Amino acid sequence: MEERNIETMELSGRTLKELWLAAKWAKLLSIIIVCLYFVMIILVIFSGIITSLFATMIPFGGFFIALVYIITYTLTALIPGIMLYNFAINTQKAILRNDDDLATTGVKRLRQLFQYSGILAMISILLVGLIIAVSVLRTIF
């Protein structure tokens, strides 16, 4: 297999067009994600207020439950949405200005998004496995 120096690779116009379209869609998707995040936060706050009225039935009241939801939504929605937006903005600016440093930053943000998503996926798999293990052990003992 032929070794190629990736440091000197240049992108064709067709590749730049596809990258531009990917950045455009990423920007739209990130804006939708962040908007839906704030809608969910508003719903969580109102549901926290409603459940706090029934504080005698729920230990810690609705505040604790709302806080858990807010932290969870922030980790799973807001942070990836911001990372995706950073990728889109930096990539679009890099293509418009023909700036290699901005392109590197944009692709770096996309890599960070993939790393973050992978870590969240691994944590989710571990939590599901832990829940299954605890459920099986509770059933046995």
C-alpha cells in the first residue's frame, strides 16, 4: 500500500462543497438541539414545581428530581449541541476565508464531539449492564 503524507493533502472543490454542506446541516441540527434543550429545561422546571406540591409523597421533593434531569440533559444534549455548533461555525469560516488553522479547529471540534459521544455511549452501556446485574442479583437473592 502506498504511503501518503497527509500533512500536504489538499482538498478539491467538490470536497470543500460537501464539507460546506455538512457544516451547514450541522449548524442547523445544533441550533435545533440547543432549542429543544431549553424547551425540555422549561418543562422540567414546571414539572419540578408541580411535583414539589406533592413533596410529602416524594422524598427530597421535586427539586431534586428536576436537578437530576437538568444535569442529565445538559450532559447528553447541550454539550454535544454546542460542540456540533463549534464544528459548523469553524468549518464554514475556514472554507470562506481559506484558512487552514480554522479548518483544523473545526475538524478538531468534530473529533471532540465523537469522543464525547463515545464516552457517553460507554457510560450508558455500563449503567445498563449494572442495572441488569443488580436486577438479576436481586431476583436470585
